[in-house]
Amino acid sequence: PEAVSVAEVHEDLPAAAYSTLKTTLERLTGKGILTRVRQGKAYLYRPAVSEAELERRIVTNALEHLVAHFPQA
């Protein structure tokens, strides 16, 4: 997939604050879901994992959370 800047994401999601999008992309990078490369003064972001891997991580996390809170189930 093509790498995108925060500004490009903001164009597609104008209702979201620019700073919120930037923080979200940085957090996703920290979690290994996105990678980023510097281009000039900005960073470009792209997926670091496949859609299937992301879905697996989400489901695994949800199940672990449920088991931790409802061990009798």
C-alpha cells in the first residue's frame, strides 16, 4: 500500500482533528501496526502488518481481555 502523510489522512477524515490523527498514527507505529519514514519535515505512514494479521491481533486481544475478566466462562 501507498504511504500517506497525516495531512492526506486528514483530507479523508476532515471531522477528526489533525493533532488527533497524528497522535493515533504515532501510537499505531509504536504498536507495530504502521511503519513510518521521514520525507522532508513530515512522516509517511504505511501498514506494517496485513489486514488478516491485524484482525488476528484484535480478536486475540479481545479474547484475552474477556478471559481475564470472566475466568469462569
